[in-house]
Amino acid sequence: MSDSTVQGVLVLARHGDRQGFYQDPTTYTASATSITPLGNVQEQQLGALLRSMYLNASSPDWIAGVNPTIFTDSQVLVRADGSDEGGVIVDSALSLLAGLWPPTTAWNTTLANGTTVVGPFNGYQYVPLQTINADEDISLEGNTQCNTWANSNTAFYNSSGFLQVANESAAFLSLLPPFLDGRPVTLQNMVFDYMNVQSIHNKTFFDRLPPTFLAQARALANYHEYGIFTSPQLNGIGNVVGQAILPTMFSALNRISNSSDPLKLAYNAISYKPFLSLFNMTGVAQSNPELAGVVNYAASVVFEVRTSNASSEPLLRFRFKNGTDDAEYTTFNLFGSNGDIPLSQFINTLTPAGINNTQEWCGICNNSVNRGCAAFAAQSALPTSAAHSGSHVSAVGAGFIGAGVTLALMAVILAVLAFGGLLTLFPRRRKGGSVRITSCRLVQC
């Protein structure tokens, strides 16, 4: 709708260019990698573009009320996957934020003596972000150590469709070994990432590789990854990475749409995987087959929360930019709609598929060991009465234990205070043998 205005945005962005990266084809257990200067630049430029769109008062997409010069903590929420890809995602987030809120001499403070001090690096702004550890939070890595999902990968590799594509691509794959430094070449162990990294950073490799090979390898990688990270059903296990990230997306969108909440911009820094599931779950990939594949470095989606006089509730617009291949964002329709949709439609349609907490994820993924699942498995193994109380100990027993712990803790505290000379624990004898109890405070006696 042309008469709508942007109330706030949720940004999902992939990391920038990095060094080589290998993932096990079944479990996707990954090797370490690191970001490159090119990757930092890509992310900084993406941040600058987002700044020009949403933090610029002359832009038609300007978010009214946001501070465009000085970062304001209450208006921004940043979360970055700190486990996947060896820190590349967190580094990318820092670079993107530097583009959104670049250094400014307005970031200064004036001292009592009248001296004005500008922040380091000509006013570099340190924007805080939440680093999400996969062992503590499943929202940005729904597939990691998910046994049900790993089993579905094996089933996909054994499916008639996959075996047919493997057979059809065998002739092409047989031409790749001379370029892959001894790496095994199969459709199951697709080697596009290695080829892509070498094509960007290794001139000898780039000059040797036939001109069509990279595009052919990418097409096979797209087929492979879309088959792994999607399912026909919304709650299918292939969509697990999309299912896991949905609740945090809903929370951010609801906060942005709430006029009494100061949040204006939420940003999740992620890998390529959630894009595949979300494009599938929202119907975007079905309507636009070019999106049914791995997104480029620094690719990003923006969910714009909009208000319009023509609608009694907030609207949602979906925009995507596929890294540096696209100069600007393109708007795509969600769920086969024509234009913006009510925010409530987006949330209500996808809520049944969302994985809302770790315990729910443990059950779906058949995991009773990792990522905090052991605690839930132990709890479920308790007798019913104990499980309800949350303890193997009776209420009376718990009271005695609690009292004992409290007394022990107090004894430790008193001993420390006495050792430091802050408290007299024993009575002091006066002349003549009588006893006087010395009363004292913690600070002095």
C-alpha cells in the first residue's frame, strides 16, 4: 500500500564472505572458519543501505521516532548466532551495525572542566548484541544435534528423487575431482562451498575452472540444501530451523507493532539455513523458484511492520536482497497474497509450527542428552509426585535441606567476616574474669 508508513523492521541477515567451511552431510557438524575483510565490507555496506532506507528522514521508508545519529539501546534488539560458523556470524553483525550507526563526533561527552571528549575512532559506536549460544538457546540453530532431523536427511538421500538427480548429475560430478584437492565428490557430499570460496580467493583455481562449472555446482547445492532444510508440511522436521526461529520473530514483530514499546529495529544475524525453511514456510519459494536455494553472503530479509489508514491493524511487508547480486531490496508476497498482509495473519498462520522452548525442541528432535535435554529427560523419568514437585526430595526433607544450606552459608559468611576483622565471633574477657559480648556492625566495631 502506497499510503502506509514503516513503524519498525525485523532484519534477518546472513554473514559475509568467509574462508572454507565443511559440514557433515548428515548431521551438519561443522568445521571452523573465519570471516574475511571482504565479508566485513559486505556487511558494513548492507548496514549502510539499511541506514539509508530506515534511518534517513528523507527516505519513504523512514522509521519515525528512531534516533538516526546516536544509537539508542531501547530502540534496537540485536541477536547473533555465536555457535555456527566459528564466530563469522558475530563478526558480520558487528560490521553491519557499524554501517547502521557509523562513527560520529556527536558521540561525545563534556567533562566538568569544559573539555569535550569524542569516542574512540572518531566516535565509533559500540552497539551491544546478544550472542546466542546453541547449547543454551535453540532459536537460531534448530537443526544442531536434532536426531529426528538427521534421520530425515538419511531418508532424503535414499529417496527415489535424490537418487535420480544423483544419477543424472554423475557425469558432471565425475569432472570435478581435478579441481577439489582430493575431496570426495558425490551429490550427498556436495562441494559447492569449496568451489565458491576458491573462485573468490584463488586466482589459479578461478582461471582453471571451466566457466559453467560453478553455476552447475550451485544448482546441485541448491537442490541438496532445499531438500534438507524444508518439508511440505509446516511442522515437518525439515523446517526445524524455521520453526525454531519463529517465536523470537513473533516477539520482535509484536513489540514493534506495539506503539507503547520503544523497539524500532530488531536484527538477527544468522547462517543461510533459516532462509530456506522460512522461504518454504511462507510460500515465497513456491511462487519464486529462484529463491529455493542457498542465499548469497550478506543476503537479508526485512519484515516491515507498517501502519495504514486503510487497515485497522498493522501490516507486514516482506523484502529480500540476495547479497551483492542485488543492488536493492525486492518485495515478495507472503502466502501467495497480493501485497501487504495483516501481521496477525502471518503470526496466526505460522504459530502452530513454532518451537517455543528447549523442552519442546528436545521432544521433537528425540534428544535426551544435548543442549539441556538431559535435565528434561531426568525430570520425565521421576515418579509422578516427584515430577510435579520438581524434586526427588519431599517437602519436609526439602525444608531441612534448605535450612541446613542456609546455616552452612551463614557460617561461611561469618568466618570470612571474622577473618577480615569485621566481626568478633567469640566473647572478649574483661578484667576480673567477667565476660562482655562485643556487639559490632559489619563495617566497624
